[in-house]
Amino acid sequence: MTARRLRWAAWPVIAVLAAAVPAAEAAEPPGATVTVDVRAGLATVPDTGIGVNHAVWDSQLGTDAVADLLGGAGVRVLRYPGGSYGDIYHWKDNTAPGGYVAPGTDFDTFMGGVRRTGAQPIVIANYGTGSPQEAADWVRYANVEKGYGVKYWEIGNENYGNGHYGAAWEADDHADKGPVTYANEVVAYADAMKAADPTVKIGAVLTTPANWPDAIVGDGDTATWNQTVLSIAGSHVDFAILHWYPGGSTAEEALTKTEQVGDMIYLAREQIARWAGRPLGIAMTEMNTPVGMNTQPGALFAADAYSALLANGVFTVDWWNTHNGATKLSTVAGYPDYADFGLLSSATCLADGCEPAFNTPFAPYYGLKVLSGFARPGDQFVRAGADDPLVGAHAVRRPNGDLAVLLINKDPSAARAVTLAYTGYTPAAATQVSTFTNGATSITSGASGSAGAQTLPPYSLTTVVLHPASPWAGPGAPGQPTGTATDRTATLTWPAAVPGGHPIAKYEVSANGQQWGETAGTSFTARNLVPGSRYQVNVLARDTAGNVSWASPPLTLTAGAPASSSCTVRVTDVTDWASGFVGGIRVTAADVVGDWTLAFTWPTARQRVTSGWNGTWTQTGSAVTVTSSAPLASGTDVGFVADYGGPNILPVAFTLNGTLCSVA
């Protein structure tokens, strides 16, 4: 309470100082430009998007007070029975040997809270100390006997943390703790649970790209956790489970981590496609920030990360946790932070201070509340970006034609004067603006700024809702495009759009915000692609009156290597430690005599060669070259060590003395 009184006492002083500064001398806030491209459609917001974890050791699980708070923040998924407790919890008798189960936290109580919240459940079936039969009995009880309709079921929680890779926090009674055993057991669990209720969706635990132990091959294994699990169990499950606790020793560093989301999900999908051979949903069932868990950086991270993940098609993001408890008192962004992973206060007291009253929302709670008002189920994310790294931007187009823009000022001390520019959208003059500022305990709403300009307070979340200048009357959006890419071309097809008041005249095909071309049919061939580049493709329909549809769902393609060439390259990730790796490249060419140069470009700016052998290695920016005089006809092996600070996407385009090579 002392710190709170001091903050209140300081306000009059601040007001006096501000008033003493002549208006002419007040510094103008730095400027930034945010661009919103409504033609570049991303994923549609699902009704399961905003989730939170709940735990059987939380005495408030299922209570009306907590359910109402979560419902008020727009939470639509609750996960049970709580992280690693999922691998020790037995639902029939509501016990967790080796852990604590609070009274009144059994499954039926949890489901009562779920229903009052207006949410759906995600349930962790006990893999570590349970059995397929126990899980199947739970499904039968939940959905056949009680009619709860629990759709999503995870098989275990972070089961790679069972000691197999050297760190053991997850309970696991299986004699073999490797990924092969987990994968085979997932098949058994899935088969038994779907026999009890064929409508359930089963999730398998994966490692998150660039997060330990991703890409590590354990002792006695022949492949990574993800490759093994997906290869064996991929045809039996419906979604992949990721957890993300990004590193960072400062709030400013932690807030930069959201820029990795696109690459993270791209790499996860690439692994799923390669090893499972079929698309799977992706659920981020645990996430939190390393700094500012209870203060404004946590709110900014939550809104930014949820938006980025949902825009990339993750179907649920579940904050860890509802209550967790204080661990360390510090001051972050000018306010007390308790290093408490909970959305709501547990009223924990530490030696140097106590948390606020029980169930008091922390700042990330309001981050989720801002998010739920910004991105509603059925809205479609569209591309948005800023030219200032301290300004985050996301946007959604609503079914009624409105556009909502979320603006995030990550600067703790300075406002930002933001200019907003729109492509494919003409807003009306009137706007609705909501703002959550540093230290606030509510979201304020009102008229401020304009459709083209907003001033963002320091460390703030601002949502701007815009109406179209004229009523939207376009045709329906084209369906999800499909297609493949070679090194230079991409061939696409898509389901036709449903006409509105006028016939469809043509389809416009765009990638990364640039129009590729147009056609009267439902197929298109794009040419002159840049090898190694990633393209996010959308199709729009235009009718005979000039009305344009929403963008189709996106298709991501990567221009790779030609099917045949005078040179061939094979690249391998030989040894990986989740922050760096040893890479091997075999180069083969029949008609190269003397010196040669192999060149490639890293797919991200976070990868860097630190040393290499069997050649002279050079990296400038993201471009890498290796030169040598070794004969190539029968194949030459070169290698390198590289660091990476995010998802490690391997290059797919290589040139040898300027000739684009095929990739084996």
C-alpha cells in the first residue's frame, strides 16, 4: 500500500511541472508511419483464440468471481488441470500424487467455471503417470455421460522435459523416455480416446522452433523430438502443441521477441508438412513473458504476441496462468512487479512487500481485454506494419466492413505521433479509440485523433476502430488458394468467389502486398520469383461494378531450387544445440574446373556463420559465400558453425559461380 500512496502523491507534482513548461518548448513526440494493407489477408480470428490456463492447485478454480473476470476479458478457452500437473493428475479421484490439489477443483467444478466464463475447455490427458484407458474413460465421462462436449485433448505436457535431454521437470513413469515411446503412446491414447468419442481432437506435444530442446537429437535417438513424433503419430492426431517462454533479461528485449512469431509458425508448419505429411492445427497452450509479468510490458507483450500468433493461424493461445503467486518484488516501468505468472493477484506476501488484494487483475489481464475488443471471432487479420521498431501494429477487417487497428507503443518514456496509411480501404472520418496506458486499471474510450493520425502515450495499447467511407458491398472472398512453387514460378488455383449484387469480373492475385496479376478464371501462374524468397499469396475478387471482396485466406510459398541443374547442393543440420548448429554442405558439379564460389542467403537476419572449413567463408548481412579450389566432380564437403537467435530456417537456394543449383 505504501508504494500506491507514493504514486498517487506524485501526481500533483508531475502536473505542476508539466504546467510550468511553456507550450512552445514542449518537445514534439517522435513520428512513425503505420501502413495497413487490407488486400493482404491473414488468418481469421477463431472463437478459441484467447485462452488462459487454470490449475487444480488454485483454490479459485471454477469460482464465480474468477469466471466472471475471465469472461469479462474475453477469454474463450480454459486449459486444465495445469501444466506439469497434467502428467500427475488423476481425474477420477481428483488427486495428483507428489503435488497439491486444492479442495473443490475437480473436473466437474472446472467445467462449471468454463460454462460461466463462456469458454471452451482444453484438457491434458495424463501421459506421465496415466494410461490410454484412463484418458479414454475421461473422454467417455466428459462427453458421453455428462455431455460436456470437450473437443480438445492434449496428450501430456512438455514431455520432452522428462530427463531424456538432460533436464527433468516432467513426471514420466515410462521405462524409455525418448520420443519414439512418446509417439507410439500418443497413437495408443488417440485410438482409445477416439473410440470413446470419435469427435474429439487430439494434440501431440512438440518442441517450439528455436526453443530448447528443439533440433537436438538425444542419446540413442536417430532424429529430433519433432521429426520422431510427427513421423509416427502425425496421422493419428489433429493438432500440434507448442509452448513459448521467450528469453530476455530486460522488458525492452522481451518485447522484441514477437517479431519471431511468423518464422516460428512457418517452421513448425514446414516440419508438420514434411514429417506428418498432412496439415495439423497449432495450439500455443502456454505462453508468458520473462520480464514485467505483472506490469505494462506484460500487457504489451500479451496483446502483441496473441495478435501475431492468431494472425499466423494458431487456433488458441493460452496464457500461463490464472493465479500463480509472487516470487520476486521489483520495480518495472515505474510500478511494482511480483514476477507472478498469474493474470490475477494471489495476494502473496514476500519479505519486502505484498501483492494487491486477491484477484486484482495485473496489467496482462487488460492486455487480453484490449485484444478481445480489437480482434473478435470472425474478423480477418490483414497485414499491418510500422517503420519504427518501437511501434507494433496489427489490424483486422470485420464482417460489416469496419477496420480495427491495434497500435502498441513499446517506448517506456516517449509518446509516438503515428500517421496511418491504408491500402485497399478508405475510412470515414469518425473513429472510436480505446487506450490502455502504463499503470492504468481500466481501458479508456473516446474520440481522439483521426483515421489518419493518432498520438500513442508511452508504453500503451491503442485500438482504433474505423468505418468504411461508403457501405461495403463486395462479392464473397475467394476460397483458400493452393499451389506449388519452383525456383522461378508459382502455379495457383482457388475456389471461386460467391457473387454479391454483380457478377464476378476478375480475380486479382497479390503476394506480400504486391499485385502479381489478374485473371478471369480461378487459376494463375506467377513468374519471375526470386529463388529462396517466401511469398504470402492472397486472391481477391472484383465484380463488374468495381467492388472488391475480402482477401482469401493466405497461402505461403517458398521459391526454392530448380529440379535439375549443372550443380547440386545438399545441406544438413549435423548437430544442433537450439541456439547454434554445425551445418554441412555437399557440393557436386561436373563442369567446374579451378576456383569456385558457392553463395546463399540466410532466410532470416538472425543467423550468422561464426566459422567454417574446407573453404573460405564470408558473411555480409544475410549473404554468405564460401570459396575453394577443391575438385567438385565427385562432390566436395564444406562445413560451418552458425549461431541463430530465433527459428533456424535453412536456406533453400544456392548458386555455384552464379548458376542456381538443384538441392538434393
